Amino acid sequence: MTLALGVLGFLLMLLGGDLVVRGAVAIAHRLNVSPLLIGLTLVGFGTSLPELMTSLQAALAGAPGISVGNVVGSNICNILLILGIAALLRPVTATPAAFRRDGAVVLAVTVIGIALMLLGEVGRLAGGAMLVGLAAYVYFTYRAEAGAHSPAAAVLEGEAELLPQPPGRLAVALGLLAAGLVALVFGSGLLVDAAVELARLVGVSETVIGLTVVAIGTSLPELVTSIVAAVRRQSDVALGNILGSNVFNILGILGATGAVVPVPVPPQILAMDAWVMLAATVALVVVVRTGWRVSRMEGAGLLTGYAGYLALVAAAT
């Protein structure tokens, strides 16, 4: 029953995230929002909605291991598992102009996130600062790329093309948005309850469940988007999706969670997982910068790294 409820929670969140994105994109089109801004905001935000709702629900339920573990585990999963799979399907190429900025941003955000976590708690002040940082990133990126027709802007617009086709009527869009939010709330609630119960039944910490089962499950939208981009030969979009998602996860999800309810950071995450996240991010930057691509062999290396990480987590339980 616990597994069934967890699976139902995952499915509701996937459905809810898709409905919210469809409704939001339709409203954005009605408001004549540019593809650049849609790609910059709705792609990263839309694929990170499951992580957001899960971390918020877990924090409110008093399960910080799931709340923080979900963010850290998702970022590790995005780089090692999802980018690895995408590279195996088709070598992932990078647009140098876009990656120079976004790679530096994701590395800086990761370092800042770890520095704040080392304080032992992500409180309202730190959470608010993260949200301000996210707003500043979106604003200055949009200002830099709007009207420039740069390679970086082309990547963001390509991300917008991967979004589902929106409905034409505003009433339908609003209905999808509302239904999606309801599904996200109920789905994340079911998932958190199932994760807490699963940790008790299996005899492991909630942090381990958050870093693995929950993180992989909530990262499914990123996996789908990256696979679609790889199949369509838009591998630079797959890479941009992962970079944007990791920035949103730390600044948006951890920031929003801390702003709503202060979240203590489990010692296990500070001892190992935060540093694995940093190491994975550094590895990503180095691999891409060496040839502006992630080859199939390098993708296999990323997947091997993720298998090793899971082994470390299992050994630490």
C-alpha cells in the first residue's frame, strides 16, 4: 500500500506539472510573452514543480531529510543520471556562448547553496535571499539576451519549443492551471507520506529516501525533456534544461522552502551529499569545457559515477 501510494503521488505530480505548464504557457502566449522568456522561466520552473511541492510538503510535515535531500539528490541525478542517459542516446553538444554564462552560474549557485547549508539551517532570511538571487538571474539573463539573437537566446527559445502545445482558449488554460496545482498538492502530499513510511519500514533515514527514491522520481520531467531534446537533435537544449533546473532547484526550491518554514540541514547531507553535488557540478563544467560536448563515453562515465554514488549512500545507511 505504501508503494502504491508513492507511485500514485509520483503520477499525480507528473500530471499536475504537465497541466500547470500547459496552462501557464497558454496564458503566456495570450499575453504575448516571448519564447525567450518562456524558455528562461517556464521550462526550468515547470520541470522543477515536483521538487518544489515535495520539498515544501516535506518541510511542513517536519521531514527535513526529504525536503533538503530532494534538492541535493535531484541536482546530482540531473547531472550524473539524466545527462548521462542523454549523452548515451546522442552526444550532447554545448553552445559555448550560452555555457560560459550558465555553467558559471550553476557552479556559483551550487557553492552558495552549500555555504548556506553549512550554517545548519536554511532559514527565512537565506531563503528570501535565494529567491531574490533567482529573480535577478532571470531578469539580467533576459535583459542580456532579449533582441540579441545570440546563441544563448537560441538555446532558451529551443527549450520553449519542447513545451507541450497550449490550448487556445483562456478558460481552458486557467482550468488546466488550477487542476494541475490541485494534482501537485495532493500528489506531493501522498509522496511525502509514502516516503516517510517507506523509510520507517525499510529501516533507513528519511534523508536516504529523499536523496534517492524521491529525487529520482521528481526528476522525471527533466529526464523526459532531455530525452525528447536528444531525439530531436537539440542536445544543447537538453544541457540547458539541466543547467536551468539545477539553478531553479537551489535558488527557487530550497529558497522558497526556507522562506516558508526554516529547514534544518541533515548532518549526512553536509558530510557527503552536498560535496558530491559540488563534485558533479565541477565535473560537468570540466567535461563540457574540454570539447564543448559530452560524448557517449563521458555519458557512460557520468552513469558510472551515479552508480558509485548510490553505492556510497547504501553503504552509509
